[in-house]
Amino acid sequence: MAGESVTLTLDAVHSLSVEVLTVNGMASDHAHAIAKVITAGQRDECDSHGLYRLIVCVRTLREGKVVPDAQPVIEDISAAATRVDAKFGYSQLAFEMGKVSLCEKARQLGVSVLAINNCFHFSALWPEVEAIAEEGLVGLALTPSHSWVAPAGGTRPVFGTNPIAFAWPRSGSHPFVFDFATSAIARGDIELHRRSGAKIPLGWALDGDGNPTEDAEKAINGTMLTFGGHKGSALSAMIELLGGALIGDMLSMESQRFDGGVGATPCHGELILAFDPKMLGGGNAELGQQRAEEMFGAITGQGARLPSQRRFDARERSIRNGVVVPVPLYQDVLKLLER
Ligand code: NDP
Ligand code: PYC
């Protein structure tokens, strides 16, 4: 342990995550699936969705909210659509099960949709769209959360932090991936500011009286804002509709009520789409790839960076050197081993 941080190997992050979850009652298959995305988050230096998430997962377990050994049930809705009922377990196993059918159907039909219902969802979406891109398919994923975010022009929460993620496969390099909350920032990031006592930038949130705030504690107890004003607000509403109303699942406001003030992981649905460039490319998918590469080159050629490049660089570093975890967070995670 050096100074304010501790360095852990990726194997150590994974084993610690599995141990924390199983000691707190999570079934082994779920614990391993969750540990995999937590390790990936920590590895890619996505601090708001790495080891920190164990704290909320354990609260969700201890409060008896999540079904720790839920067995997802897969349903073939139509030629193009698959549903997985997560049965009020965490989302990761449901995604792993549904992905197989999602990808098979996209290859048969050009496009396919996966609806996951009744899942507790805490993770970043890029692991899912990257997994679809690894299959040579284009991926799009979105999900509601808890209603923490005001619509543009309002001051009361309606929307979740509602992330949307996209991946485009590229030969010989990482896929093109973006993944962002439609709030100005993920709530997890504000929680990390609160933990460290750091100020937040204006534009992220309002305090309880509806005034702009730089205080993370006031932001947590107030209202978050969308990114890009009315544009983020409309996208966020779309995510409520596609990831909730369309697929027969709860909106963020309902997820919040379902939580009953416990502060558990949000519980709702998720919508994931896959597109097959070979099927949709008009007989010349290669040309589509060349066009995409020309655009990526025009972006990076002027010194701008592609989304996810920071993450991919962090991934290489972490695989080589392990991950650096602040001591207070490491200690809080170790405390979760005590029942
Ligand atoms: P950020 O604002 O940190 O990043 C959003 C995206 O923009 C990333 O793909 C990032 O790539 C990219 N990006 C950032 N800066 C630049 C730049 N200068 N040029 C080009 N691209 C850039 O993310 P958010 O705070 O909005 O979200 C963080 C995570 O939280 C997401 O993974 C999201 O899925 C997750 N989340 C999950 C929720 C859930 O309910 N499950 C709810 C809300 C958020 P890079 O990573 O390389 O910087
Ligand atoms: O960081 O906004 C967030 C978040 C919500 C659910 C999981 N992460």
C-alpha cells in the first residue's frame, strides 16, 4: 500500500468482487457475471462504475431488494425480437443469455432487438455494445435508472441518468464506441465527488431550492440536469419510452418509487439492438467500412480523439500495471466482507 492508493491486479479486483458479493448472499453465477463488469470498469478507469459499485450492490442485497439467485427466462418473441425476464436479479446474466439470440437474429434478418425486463441495472453499457461489436455487428443499448434528473426548463426530477451506448466494429482496431449518460454526468461521478469532498462544475445539478450548485452533497439531495439542454432532455425522454414504456417495464419515476427510499440499484428494463453490416450494406459492406474509416481518420487527423480512446489507453495500462484504487474506497470495499 503506497500513500493514498493501493495497486491491485485485475485478478485481485475480480476475486475481491466475487468474494464481496458471495459473502453477502449473491449466487455464484451472478457474482461472477457482475465481477466481470466491475473489473472491466476499474480496468478502463471508469471509476464511477468499477469497484465503487460494490457498495450499492451490497446495499441492494442486504436490503433484500434484488433476488440473489434469480434465473433469467428467455422468450422468443418474434423472428427479430428476444425478451429476457431477469426475474428481479441483476442484469448481467440476462444480457449474457440474450446476446446469443440477439446476434443470431441480427445475422438472419439484418436487425434484431433484445428487451431485458425486471433487472437491477448498475453497470456501464459499453461492455455490452463492445460484446456485440466483437461479433462483427453494430450495437446500440439504452436503459432508464432512478428519477434524479429534471427536464430542460424544469426543476423537479423526472428522468433517470439514462445512458445510451453505441458500438461500430472495425477490423484491426478497437470498435468505435461511445457510452454516456443523458444527464450532464453520471450520478456515480457526483457520488465520487461527494466522497472526496471535491466541488462539482456548475451545470451538473440544482440544489433543493432549484438553484445551480457546486456542492456534490446538495446535488445528490437536489436535482441533476440533462446534458445539452433540451436536446439531452428529449433523448432522455426517448430512453424512458424505448427502455421502459415500449417494452412493458418501469420508467425511472416508477423505479424510484419501487426503491422506497432504500438507495438500491435501479430496477427496470433495457433495450438493445444489433445491426448486421453485411446484411444491410447493399452487397458492399466493405465500402461502408471504408466510409466509416474515412470519417474516423478525418476526426483523428485534426487532433480530435474518438470516444473511448481514453478507455482503451487505460485498459492497456491496467493490463500491464494493475489498477490504482484510492485507499478509502479499498477499505470501504473490504468492510463489505464483514457480515
Ligand atoms: P462521460 O461524460 O465521462 O463520457 C461519455 C463518452 O464520451 C465516453 O464514451 C467518453 O469516452 C467520451 N468522451 C469524453 N470526452 C471526450 C472527448 N474529449 N472527445 C471524445 N469523446 C469523449 O460519461 P458519463 O458520465 O455520461 O457516463 C459514464 C458511464 O456511466 C457510462 O459508461 C454509462 O453507461 C454509465 N451510466 C450507467 C447508468 C445505468 O443506469 N446503468 C446510468 C448513467 C450512466 P472515454 O470513456 O474514452 O473518455
Ligand atoms: O451513475 O447515474 C449513474 C448510474 C445509475 C445507475 C447506475 N449508474
